[in-house]
Amino acid sequence: MIKTLPIYLLLLLISYSSKAQSNSEILNAIKKESSDSTIMTNISYFSDVFGPRLMGTPNYFNSIEYAKKQLDKWGLKTRFESFDKNYRGWSFSDFSVSMTQPSFAHINAYPLAFTNSTEGEVEGDLIFINSLQDAYDLEGKLTGKIIMLQALYYPVSSVKGPFYVRLSDKTLTAAQANPDPNHRIIGYHSRISVPSLFETRESTKQRMADFFQFLKEEGVIAVIEPSDRPYGLLHADGNRAVPSFRNSSDIKPLASFVISNEHFGRLLRLQEMGYNPRLKVSLSSIYYQNSDFNVNLIAEIPGTDLKDELVIIGAHFDSWHAGTGAVDNASGSAVMMEVMRILNAIDISPRRTIRLALWGGEEQIFAGSEFYIQENIGDFVTGAQKEEHPKVSAYFNIDNGAGKIRGVYLMGNEDVEPYFAEFLQPFEGSNTLTIQNANQTDHWLFDYHNIPGFQFIQDPLDYLPAIHHTNSDLYEYVPREDQLFNAELIAYLVYQVAQEKHMMPRKPLNFISPSRDGNVTFFLEGFDKADKVSVVGDFNNWDMFSIPMYKVEDGWETKINLPEGKYYYKFIVDGYWTNDPRTPESELAKDGKGHGGLTILYVE
């Protein structure tokens, strides 16, 4: 017997059917338009023609100007936005490093960015140091020497595990089941807050500036650090001993080089065997001071009824200098440009404005995105919100190599999971959603301001062992099919977010400055010498830094609003998990999700 469905169920089914059909049509249109992709051509221009693209250089500006012309040609509305804070650029015209004693050998080397020229070809004996203090202790004995930073040397050997990796279903399943955002199963996650990162950058620069000034006064010729990669790969960035002295007011450090791990080891062994190895080095470096070079590139597809709200997609456009920056991050920039080309070509008329941002200076600690956020989203110190803060529905970033997208890091934002689960349903095998945090790229700064900011999970391929910031960051290591797929997935996801009735949900407890109002007071007694303290618990999904505390007379305090219920918590003191000392050890609890040493809190 046939029963007639109630009218409301009929309407619901028609609505679902219409939506599914509409989404299917959009996805088919995206895939059809993708057949005209220019991704690989653009990557070749960015890397082969213009690369590398170190911030503040003609290479960077010429390349991003080319990107703007491409977007203009596709009918996008584009503009440059300056992020200049009196930054400078750097490149070189020539360099060489060779061993002259006890026999001649070419040394596999690359100069480190923002370091100064030598006075032609200069030759000197080697001094191996295990700490900066070792050099200070040799005051008066360093003239004409070359400083070898032995503290960074850890001998490499043959790689015994896989060098090239696609994420397995087993690994992705484990990542999706991970209950703790701080537990790294895949990807990259360092346990440091955004302010701590900025502070560490400045303190490191000051410490090394003092060191380089001392070496200059002592008459040292050059500084050499060992690469930490195998097979002669040169890891050449500003994240080890020689930071990026990017400001025009910074010192110009002595000529500095990274040399292959194997060659550093050979020189060290010769020294230990009683020989006196000598190196001959030369570097002709160039500094640029042109504020026009320091720009982000913005492109937009205007929205319709919700045009004041934004869905932002981004990638950093700059690169380090030893390779051509094809993988990191010409690939991500070209993919995001392709997303805009596709969506504009299929004429979707999005409800929200879709904005592309190609950032400069990410490799110099987020210079481009930091400036944009400070101007438009919020203050990094006070948390004071700017005009765009309430208008951004989500920010999506791609910057983990050139591998295929396999899902999204949710950054501890559980409430967004149902949306993404629906939006990514057509991409089976690439719809893993993990609560895990991922940081160290531009989305992290949006997340800090509680903008739903996300990084894509990608197949790692050979990114970390071979490509990341090395002389092998080249076009050959960008797989074409992965780039095409990534553009299709992001285009569809961005379309869905732009059309969604509601903005993406934000994390409920995420503060930049400590909260002084609320029905619950957290107090940590003592720790007078601590620098930063925060409270962490199941109420903020174990976000290590989202609820900072303020110093009071006999400890640390913060106040937040919590509904009735049972909660678990502990503290983070200068990066270390710390029990509440007022809770007897016998009463410390576990939550069954890997967290122990917890205090139970009941809110009535």
C-alpha cells in the first residue's frame, strides 16, 4: 500500500535533492574548468624564471607582479597591499668555498641570507665552537679565523626508512580519531604561542647581533654552519644559527655559509686527526632597500547578499634562496590562484566575498600576514579587534609541500567538523578531519585571533627530508596531478563556505589578553618568576595558550564564563604542563583521553 508523505517531508526531500543536484553541477563545472589549468605553467614562471623569491628582492616583486597580471587577465579584481616596515632584501652575485689544506677540495656550500660580502677571496684556519661562549673565551685569538658552528653538527647517515611518503588509510584514521589537538600524529606542530615566537625571534636576533659584532671586531673572516640533511642537501634558511636580519636598521653579519653535513664532518675529522684544514671563501652579496618590493597580492570575487563577509584563502609567495621555491611555496600560490580562476570562470556569484591573499615575508616570521592581520583583524598584544574581525567566516591556507590534500587540520575547533564533513563528502580519501593543531604558517596567526583558520593535510612526499628550505626545492618535485586535485578540492570547499547560511563557528574560549570577567576564577599559587601562564582544560579543548592568566600578588589568575557541569583542567607554565599544587596528588584525575594530573572542577 502506497502512503502519501507529509507535505513538510516532501519539501525537505525536494530541498535536499535540489541542493545535491546544485552541488553536483558545481563540482562538475569545477572539474571541467580545471582541464584548462595553468598551474604548472605558473609554477615554472615563479620558480624557473623569477625564483628564488626572497622577501624584498627584485625576484620577489617581478614574480608577484607576474601573478597579478595573470589574475587581472582572468578578470579578477586585484591590488597590492604594502606590508613594509623598512624591510630590506638580499641576494648575491657570486660565492665560493673550498678547502686548500691538507688538500684541495670543493666544498658543497651556500651563503646564508642577509649576510655581508667578504673582501674578495679570503683564506683562514678553522675554529670549531660548541657554544657562543667558546668564541668569547678566545677573544684576541680569532683574527683571520673561520668559525665552525660545531654545536649544530649531528652526523647524518644513510636513510633507512622511506624517503617519500603517501599517507596511509591507517595513519589518516588514527589522526581523525585523535582526541587531543596537541598530540601530533601527522604534519607539523610545535608547542609555542604566537607571542612567544615573535619574542624568540627578537631575542635570538639580538643575541646573534651581539655575537656577530664581536666576531667583526675580532677580525673573523666567516661563519659556517653544517646542514642537517643527508646526501649533500643544503638546508639554507634563517631558522638555525644565523637568523634573518631583515630590517634596514639590523647589522650586516659576517659572510656566513651552510655546508653539506658530510663536508663539515670531514673538516672536523681532519681537525681531530691533527691536521690543520684551511678554507678559502668568497661572497659578493647585494642588499636592496625598496619599499615597493614588500607587498602582499590581494584578489577578490565580490559577494552578493553577504558581500561584507569574507572567505579568505592564502599561501605565502616568498621563498628561501638556495632552491627556486617551486615546492615551498610556488605550488601553493599557484593552486590558490587556480582556485580563483576556476570559481571566476564558472561564474558562481558567491554570497560571501572570496578573497585570495598571497603573502610576502612568511619565511621571515610572517611579515606579510602579520601586517595584514594587525591592520585589519586585531592587535597581537591587546587583542583589540579591527574592522574585518567579525566579518571573516574562515581562512584556508596551503603550505605543507606539494602533496595531495588528504583533509583539514581543525585546530581544536570541534564545532566546524560537521560542516567540513558535509562539504568534503565528494572527496573520499581526502576528507580526513583531525582535531589536531598545525602551526608554523600563516593560518596560525588568524587562529590566534579566533578566526577559523585552517591548514590542509597533505601527503608529505619527500618534503621534509629533502625539499623544505633546501637547494632541491625545484620544479621537478611538484607533482602535476596533485596540484590539479588540490585546486579542485579547495575551489569546491571555498564555494560551500561562501554559500553557507551561517558563518563558520568560532572557538568559544580563545583570548589574547587574560579575561578578568566570568563566573569561574582560576588561580595558580606561586610561580613568581614565570613569564607566561595559561589554564588549559576540556572546556577549551586543551588549547595550550588560548586562556592566558594575569599576575596577581601571590600567583596567577583569570576568570571565564562556564556553564554548569564537570570539567578537567591544569596549567601551562612557560610551556610546561603543571598540576594545580592545591590539589592533593591522590585526587589528581585522568580524563580517559590521554590527559593526566588533572584537577576536577564542578560548576553549579
